[in-house]
Amino acid sequence: MTEPQCLVSVQVQQPSVRDPSQITSSLYLSSGVAANNKLVLSSNRITAVINVSVEVVNTFYENIQYVKVPVVDAPTSILYDFFDPIADYIHSVEMNQGRTLLHCVAGVSRSASFCLAYLMNYHSMSLLDAHTWTKSCRPIIRPNNGFWEQLIHYEFKLFSKNTVHMINSPTGLIPDIYQKEAGSIVSV
């Protein structure tokens, strides 16, 4: 496993949903609000913005490349077909000494899913490790169950094994990493 260079510093306060979270030396995850803030983009030296939403309209700034993946945050939305091209794009930006800001509306489900796919593909991380890593950098991530199913399929394509599985719970089908959490919700 290649550990990405993540900004994991002791933080005095919990990061806001609007703040960008640094995942690797060249990849940030954020909300659409941050992606449209020129100061945020310039202070983080962002050279590429990937918008994984239909709701957010980007403000286009000079010297920044923009990519749009128009999907809604619904379990039936297909992200899988875009995992390789977006991971390749993030990697190419990094190879050209650039930095990518990956966002959806809140930086919780759609863009987090693409972040996990990128870490699996280019950092050889298992899905479980990619999730643990990204959650340590951006604690609010939570891909929807349909995206989890696609990520599990992608992990199997890459590594011929799975580290996360969908399981039945009192709240329905969930990734096994949420099993303990689902049990405490039901018992409350």
C-alpha cells in the first residue's frame, strides 16, 4: 500500500462541510461552496476542479481546468463508469504538478466516492483503507449505499477481493463498516 501524503494534523475544531479537506498532496475534497471561492482555490493552489453534481454551477476562474460529472446523489446513479477516467484525470493533474479539488454539493457522498476510487486505483489502497484514510481527513464523508455497491464492485475489479461487504441490517442493506453504528441506532 502506498500511503498518500495527507494533511492529518491535530485540529482544534472540526472542519466545516464547506472547508476543503486535503486527502493527498495533490487532491482536495470539498463542497460546491468552496469550489466557487476564488480565495480557497488560490490559497490551495488548485489547478483543476471536478464537479460531481448536477446542482452546483461552477464559477470559472482563469488558469483552472474544469470537469463536470453530472450525477445526482441517488443510489441508482451510475458512478462506476466514471471511476477510471476521473482517477486517471486526477493522476494526470498530479503528474503535471497540479492540484485537484473534487466536489459535489457537500463533499460527503458523490465526490467522496470518486476519492475512494482514486485512492484504490492510484495508491493501491483497499476500499476499507481508502475509506479509513479519507474519513480521517474529512470525517463527514458517507457515500450512499448504491455508491458503496459500485465501489465494492470496483475494488473487486482492481484487486480480485473485497474488504467491505454489503450486509442486511435492521435499517436495510448497508456496508459492513456501518454495522456497529446501525445497531446502536436501532437500540436507541
